[in-house]
Amino acid sequence: MNATFLRRTFRWMVILVVFGAIAAAIGFAWFRSRFDNMLLAEARSGLSEIFPEVVIDLDAAHFDWQSSITLRSLTLSQSSSDAMPIVQIPELLISIDRDELIEHRRVDVRRIKVISPQINLTRSIAGQWTISDLFPPKLQHADRASPEWLIEDAVITVNLEQPGDSEPLSLRISGANLQLIPDGKKQYVLQGLTNIEGGSQCRVTGRFDFERRTWNLSGNIDGVDTSGELAGFLLASSGNIQERVDGITKQINPDGVQYVEGETYEPKASSHQMPFRTVSRSEDANAFISDAESYGSSTLTDDSAPTVEDLMQRPVGDQSEQRFEQSSPDSVGVRKTPDFGVAVKLGVNFEVGQTTSGGPVGYRVLADLKDGLINNPMLPISLERLTGQIVADNGGITVKNLTGRDGDAIVDVNGEYRYGDSHGHLVVSGTDVRFGPDQVRRTPRKLRNLLEKIRPDGLADFRVDLIKTSQGLWKAQNFVGTAKGMTALPEPFPHPVTDIRGTMTQRGKDRLDLDFEGKGGSTRLKLKGVVLNVGKPVEAAIQIDANSAALTQQVYDACNPEVRKTLTSLGLAGRGDVRLRYYRPPINKAPLQWVLDIAMQSASANFEHFPYRVEEIKGHVRFDSVTDNWAFANVSGRHGPTVIRGKGSMVKSDGTDLLNLEVWADHMALDRDLRAAIPQFLKERWDVLRPSGWVDVAGKVSWQPGTDPIVELDSVRLTDGRILHREFPYEIEQIQASLSYADDKISVSEFVGWHDDARLTGHGSVVAERDDTWRLRFNQLSIDGFVAGARFRRAIAPTLKDLIDSLNPRGVIDLTFDFLELRGTEQADGPVTAAWDFVSDFEGTDFTAGIDLLNASGRVRCRGTYDGSDADVVGAVELRKVTSLEHVIKNCRGPFRYADGVFIAGSPKLFSARRPASVPTSERIAGEFIGGVVTVDAKLEAINNYPYQVRTEVSGGRLEKYAAEYLSGAQNLEGVMNGWTNVRGEALLERGMVGRGQVKISPAALYELPVFAQLFNVLNFAKPDRTAFNYAFFDFRMDDEKFIFDKIDMVGDAVSFRGRGTATYEEQLKLDFFSTLPRSRVTIPIIDTLMRSATNGWVGIQVRGQVETPTARVVAAPALDTAMRRLRNALDGRPSSNSGSRRR
């Protein structure tokens, strides 16, 4: 073979080889492309055989002809629904044994690597999981070893279907890196690490037994936030938990309303449902509670009212505004857990799995609380720094050493709740827990109503057992609360109570016993009480005792306005033992009833409307809020030496307070303190009477705020009293009187008083009218030993004083008034009127009625009125005797009258311009005088010097009686006397009386009168017989203290005298007489002859000297002066026949 052949041969061989290679490559490429398709079909068939209940979708399969098969876009879906695929795998790498494939033509899978899968696990409402469809009903090649599974960057979404049209609850787990390591035939061990939304990482281990169709997972999650999605998922992942969350949700949202941000819920009209909102720690709990309290106007009935246990199991919400947070756009279908005001960081250890094929899923979750807080209005306090453990499993929940803090307060919870038998027992305790207004607002409504009226605040310890009953209700038992220096401000009586220490102890199921001590100001307080039906309409009875409590301004401020106004008006102060009792009946919205009892010890009172300060008060005061009444019992006190006792009440009358008091006062002084206390209108009466002395009083006081008190004094006993009436300043002292007062009237049932030696007794009344007038009336008044002296005259009105001054009574008079009435006004210068009817009895009293009436004895009846300026008086005198001008008149009777300033005794007709010819004696003052009758008529005018006129007539008087009574030693005087006088003058002047009169005596035996005896002796007359004169006639005038006899006639058969002259009040006589010589005269021859021839039978006689010892001398005719001759001429002749008649 040459080289060319070789070259050509090699060239063709190369060409053939190349073409063979090309052909082989073309063939291999054709086979390889066909192999991936066959591999895709084989993969789909194999997966369908393994998972017959699952719809499998695979886009591509590729074998690298080494040891790796790649599957792309693998999807496993349920065949019975359009639900989201169970598994979505973008790329799945299968590592096989190449040698086993080449040598034995068998695919032996060593490892499966799943890259970025999306796994959607869904639990149906019935509790079935879609993951169960991934458990193959039968396994091929069971003798082969299970491959290892590696899952990288997986996204796992767990969906929990919800009833109705609600979107499922979802949990998204991302970045999961899991490794399934074969452990025996068809068993795997799971190890992995995942990220959970919210930043938490979950380390998980587990085991899957595909042969027995069992599995379990365990792991831990760090940094779980209870406000995130994981917490919401865990709450709903268990049927038991879900059932309880649903129960809470029903209470939160009973109408099933969907809440989204910005929408407002309007509650249905119902008295049995209360919508709530959840409150986070960032919300204003106070505003929330305020809203809750204003919920509608519905009333919670006993059957439907939420109990304490109900409220402990549900969040507290608002009634008007309901919101849940809306899911974020990138997590549609994920609902966050409701915000219960809980924010906790915790670590979670969990175990979950199925121990039998088709059996229930068991779980155990241990939450290890690292830190957190609770701030929910359902709980009395907010807690921070939460630590402890909560274990939840299929059997129940166990709480271990769950501790939270609120400042220095520590709250600890331990216990468990078992689902099967509904048994639960939690022990909750706390130390140094603050319990104040915020905490009160968070208590159950019906207990809150009571606590809001007590308003406690401060630190306390507590312990309580919460027991779940067979009826599924939580009950609080064995509660013990210990106050540690708390305060309270009770609403009905908001007086601060401090340093409260004691216990609140639960007895039985729904009874709380209270036993506390505290301080109100400086006073120690004790509180005992019982609260029943906690959680129902609460019934409570509380008693607070304070010994020797001070009634301070702070106590006043604590009372409600009406009570404070009452206490202020009473002016109470001091100390007393106080008992305050509260009672709340078991009725919805029932008002708190309270009773205040005060046992006063050393109190004082100064009633605003009767400011008479009473000290050292002891007694009992009670206020009852049910009746709104005050009661006062066994009250006693002192005002100086005065002991005051009382009882009474203040009640509601027509919507206003009415104070009724019964008061007794012993030895009360009528002094300036009492005057300052009485109402103004009584002050004005007081100022009129100006009383003093001591009284024992029993009376009643009624008062309504805004009005003057009504005072009724049933009994007033006055001792050692004194009255000095302003308008009648006639002082009465040493008064002993029994009085009463009602309706502005003082009734005097007994009265004894003295004015100097005058004793006053009687009974009557003093009436104070509302028109500022007063009336003093005695229905019977006796004044024994009355003297109308200077003080009495100064006391009476000027007009009456003029009357008294004109009569000028001097001496003792006994006055007996059938009535005496005085009326006046409150003005000091106002007029005073009077009316009276009295009888005066006197003995030896002197009067003046123009002339002096001396030594009068008898009675005067008087009735009259006084209108403030003029008096009108009528009366009558009944005098046993009276002396006038030294002559005694007996049994003198007659009328008198005073009007218009004129006093008339007797008949006013005699002083009129047209006097009648005669006036009946009955109309005149008439009396007995020397055996005859004397009549007196007098007129006295109360002007200037009191001018007067007196007319006197005597008829039938016996001269012999006159001589016996008035002429000492005179005998044998006889005759009948008739005469009259008419005098006038001015009573206030000692001189100036004028008048005239006439006296006729017939027959007239006058010879033993000193004057006439001298006449007979000087004429040497023989002793006359007993009837020396047939008559004697005297015509005289009175002029300034002397009598002027204008004519004296003494006519007899034997001798006659005629004369005239004067006689003074000093009894000086100056009389001139003429007389004819009597026949019986002793004859003196020479002298008789001379006298007869000189005087023609007349003899002149002059009488001078004293009345008792006159001297007389005969004056012969030549010696007669001109006056004597005129007298003789005037007297010559016999007197006319009417010479004894009265001259007008």
C-alpha cells in the first residue's frame, strides 16, 4: 500500500467516522429530545400513581445524563375544588444513582431538592387538612430506601377556613429551609429553620411516617409578638381555642358586623346586648369607660345582665364605635387577632402531630413570656413586665407563675383550665396594687356602681380563687383584699377618709365582708359591712363609726347642699360619736340609701334664724336619706346657767324642708343674748316691753328655709321678772307669771308683779300683729296698793296725765280691771291707744275735783278709751265718805265723764248754756250730809291751769248734826239747813277761787255759836229759847280765800240780827250786825232810854277775832259810821219771801 492509499483510506475513515459521529450525534440528539418528553410523561404518570387524589401539573422534565433530573413548574392541587394549589414548585432537582441506572437500568432516587416552593395548607371547617391528600394511599417499591428531601426558601401558607363567606385566617411562613432525612422505610425526620411574618424564627424538628400515616412536629419560636399574625393564627388553629374566641367575638360583636377602619357601628335597640370595642394600651381607657357608661338608656335585667364572670371572659368594649384593623394589602385574607390591650414578647415551644392515622391532631404549646404588658378596661389594673409560662394542649391551659407589675405592684397568676370537664381553677394574687378611680371604672358594672359611690384610692393586697363551675361560669371564691393605707371619698358624704387599713373577705359565693379602719381628719374611723349578690344587682350594707369626731368645716363641705344648708343654719359645731350607715338595695339603678347618726358629746349650736348660742350640747341627731328627714332626740345643752333641752325633726313638706323642734329651757335669762336671737318682729315687741328676769320655757319652733321661724311657746314660767313698757314706762318688778305664745300672741294665764308697794295680779295677752302693731290686753288685772305717783303720771299719755293731774289722786288705791287693753305700733313715736274697764277701791284717799276731796273711801267704776290723743271716760263714784272743805259727805254716789279734755262729775246739763230748771238726783253726785242730802256737780277742763266749776246743794241738813260733828262744844244748836254754792277757779293755782252761795236755816237755834253768843252777851240779852230765830239766811261770796257775806239775816220773834262782813280761810271774822233790842232784855233805865232814842230801836254790833273766840262790842247810833248806816238802811225791812232760794 502506498502512502497515497493510506492517506486516502484514512481520509475516508475519518470522513466515515465523522459522518458516523454526526449521524450518532443526530441520533442521540433525537433520542435525548424524545427522552425528556418521555421523562415528563413518566414523571406525570408516576406522581399520579402516588397521589391519585391530587391533580398534578408539571410543565417540564430534564435529565442531564449524569445523576440529576430537573422538574419545573410542578403543581399539586385538589381535584374537587378550584382552591389554591396545595404545592407549587418552580424547580425540583432529583438526584439519582447513575450507576444503578446504567448497570441495572433502575432509577434509584437519592435526594430531592425543592427550590422556592409555595405550600398552601388549608384546614376545612370540619377540621380536615389538605395535607392529608399528600399521603399516598399505597406506596410502590416499598423495599427501596426513601430519598432525602431538601427544601430551600420555601413559602408556607396555612389557611384556616371560616364559617360562611368569611375569608380564612392565614399564616405565612417564608424563607423556610427544611431537610427531610429518611429514617427507616417511608419515614422521615424533619429539621429546619423558617422565618415567620413579624420577624420571628422558628426552629422545627419532626417525624413523618408515610407508612402509618402519622406525623409530629416540635420546635420553638423566639420573639413572638402577641399582637402579630402568628398569635391570631394560634388562637384559631385549635377548635377549642377557636370556640372560645368565637364566644368572645360574639360578646364583642353580637350582630356579626364586619368592622373596617372608618366605619361606625350603630347598635340595635336591645336591652340585652352590649357591643364592645377592643382597647389597646394606646387608647384612652377613661374615655372608653365614659362612653360605656353612657350606653343608651337600656336597663340590664337580672337574667341578661353580664355577671362578673362574663366580664372576665370577654373584652370590654365601647357602645358606639367598633373597629378592627383592616389587613394590609400584601396579606389579603389574613386577619389579625383582636386587640385585647395585650402586647407580650414570648418564646414558644410547641409539639403537634397525629399519632394514629385519621386520628385527631394533638398539640402542646408552651408560651414563655419574656416581657409585655396588659392594658384592658376589663382588668382592674394595667400590668407591665409580664413573665411566666402558659401551657396549652388538647386538655386545657395551665398558667405557671404568670407575674406582672404595675409600678411597685405585683400580680401573680397560677392555675389551670381543663376543656373536657370544664374544670378551671386560677389563683390570682397581688401586692401593693393601686386601686383608684381608673381601677374602679374597670370593675363589673353593678359592683362599679357601688364603688363609684365610695371612691377608694390607694394600695392593697389581694388574693382570689377563680373557679370554673359545671355550668361553664367562672366564679370568684375566697377573695381577700387588704387595704394598706388607702383613702376614700364617699359620694353621699364626701369627707376624705385616709389611712384605711383592713380586709375585704369573701364568704360563700357572692358575699363580701368588710372590716376596715381609717382616719377622717384626726378622727379614727371603723368600717364594717356586707356586700351581697356581687355580679348581680348588688345589695350592700356598710357602717362607719367615728368616736369623738369633730364637726368641722370639712364635714360641712362633705354634706350635700341641702344637708349643708341645714347644718349651717343650725350652726352645729363640736364633737360627737358619728355612725354613718349605707344601704344599697338589690334593685337595678337603685339609689344608695344612707343614715347619719350623731351622738353629740360637747357640741355647740347657733341657729341662723335664732342665734342663741347653746354649748355643751349632748344628744342624738339622725338623717335618713330615704325619707330625707332629720331627727333630733334627747338633746340638751347650756347657755350660761340656762339648761336647754329639745327634740324634733326636719321633714320634707311639699318639696321643701320643714323644721319642727320641741324645746325646753330652764332658768333662761331675758337678756341681750336672747333679744339678739329672736326674729326682728319679736325684737320690736321686746323693745316695747323691755323685759328682764328668768323664764322656764316649753315650746315649739317650725321653720322652712327662706321664711321666718314660727315659734309657739306652750309654757313660759317667768320668775323675778321686770317689764318697763316703752310706751307705758311704768316699771313692774318681781314678776311671777305663766305665759304662752302662739300666732304672734302672748297669753298670760297667771301674772303677779310689783311696783313699789303695789301688787299686780291678773291674766291676759300680748298680740303682735303682722302690720307692725301690738296689742296688750288683760282680761283680768288687779293692782293692790296702787299709788298714782309721779312715775305713773310720767308713764301715761299726756292726755291721760292731764286727767290724772286734774283729779290728783293721793293715797292707796286698789284697782280691779275687767279688762285693760293697750295698742301701739313699732315706731317709737307711734301713737298708743287704750281701753279699760275697772273698779278702784280706796280708803282715806285724797282727790281734787276743783276743790279737795279728802279722806275718800269707797269705789269708783270707770270705763273708757284713749285714741292716742283724746280720752273718753265714763264712770260712777260710790263713796262711803269723803271730806270736802272739812265737811264729811257719806254714801256719795253719782256719774262722771271725761271727754274732749273736760271732766264732769255729776250732770253735764248744769254746765250747759241752757240749763234745765231741775235735774234728777240720779244724774248728779249725791250724798248724805248732816242728816240731809248734798248734791255735787263739778266741771274740770284739762287746759292751762285746769279751770273748774263746782256746784253744791244741801237740802234737809240738820244743824244739830252739823254742830255735833264740826262745832266742838257747841250744844243746843238746831235747825234745818238748805243751801247752795257755785264756785270756780283754777286747780293748779293755790288762790283765785271765786263763787257765791246761800244758806238758810229754819228754825235756827244758833245762840250757842260763839259769834251769836257774843252778840247776846254784848247786848246783855237774856238767854233765848231753843228757837231763838225763826230762820237764818246767809248770802255770801267767795273771793280769793275769804267769804264775803253780803247779807246775814237771823230773824226771830224776840230778836233779829242783820249783818254782813267777811270771814277768811284763816278763820278771821269781820262782821257787822244791827239788831233791835229784845223784849227780854234786862232793863237799864237810863241807858235804855238813851239807846232807844238814839237808834230808833236798832243796836250796832261789831264782831272781830277768831271764829272760836270772837269779840263783840255795841256801837251806839251817834257812833255809827256811814258804812254802818248803809248796812242798816240795806238791811232795814224784812227779807223777801224768796231770799232763801238759790241764785243762779
